[in-house]
Amino acid sequence: MNQSRPKVKKSRALGIALTPKAVKYFEHRPYPPGEHGRGRKQNSDYKVRLLEKQRLRAQYDISERQMVRAYDRARKTGGKTSDALVIELERRLDALVLRSGLARTIYQARQMVVHGHIAVNGRKVDKPSYRLKPEDVVQVRERSRNKHPFLVAREGGYAPDGETPRYLEVNLEALAFRLDRTPNRKEIPVVCDEQMVIEYYAR
């Protein structure tokens, strides 16, 4: 799916709100875009699985190649591949910057990392795909802390609705968080039938 597609239109096509701005539009028009969006369509098994794969990719804003790599790693864990896939993706640095409340959207979280504003265990990391391990500590770098997005984050402006995931220990005032432990699938706030994604790749 085209990554540059407008976020609201993409949200409606996938059936999930990808940004806070998309939420209000999605509440008014919770059906796919286009003149046939309201119509009831029978989708093939392939299309259903493809949609789930696209939904999961969109929530982490990753490429198909990155998704395939995560799937390959998940298959080798020895556990339930569907759970392992989501856990793999959730351990990405940009995903956890979002979950912690340091960023408003996955797109903003990715920019923060790419632009060198984030450090892991005291060292700058500019790869959004960097996978955190339990006990890793993430902080906004000293030189970046007075930039507007981080001033907003410090005041809780990007804090997630509901409680912060239990696998994170967050100190917004210090613009820092720690991954306490590996997440459990049921704790991860993504909307997806990941078993369908596994079936898509195993076909």
C-alpha cells in the first residue's frame, strides 16, 4: 500500500484510525472511501488476509520487506508465531517512543528517531527499526529537549488514552522510559487478527 496515501483515506480503507486527526473523520464515516464504500462486498480469503497484513503494517508504518523480516524472526522463536510477530514489531524503537507518550503518532515517532533526538542507554540511535531489549533505557537527548514536540510531551500532551502499557516504565518529566520486560501480545494496543497475517505469509 502506498505509504504517501493520505492518512484519513488510508485509515478508512483499513478500518482503523492511524492518527488522532483520523479519529473524528472515522467516527463520521466508518466505511471505506469511494462511491462503493458503504456497499457490502464479499471478500475472498486472500483479500481478508491481505487486509489484515496491511492493517498491521500501517500501525507500525513499516515496509513490506521489514514485515517479512519480522515474520521470519517470529517463526524462529519456537512459540506461537502470530503472537511473536506482534511482539517483534512492538519492540521497535519508534513503536515504543509512541507508546511512551513521547510522540503523538508513529510517523512523528519515526521522525524523532531518524533526526537523532533519541538515545538508548546513553547512545544516539537513529534507526526506527532498532529493537529494544528488557532493561533498555530510552531518553530524549539533552540537545533536543527544548524543541517544541518534547515540551508538549513533557506536559503529557501525547500521553496515550488509558494507561501506559505495563511493560514500560515512563517518566515524561525526564523525557525517558525503560522497557521493563518483553510485552505480552494481549497488552499491545494494536488492532489486528495476526493469525490471518501468518496465514497470508504461509500460503
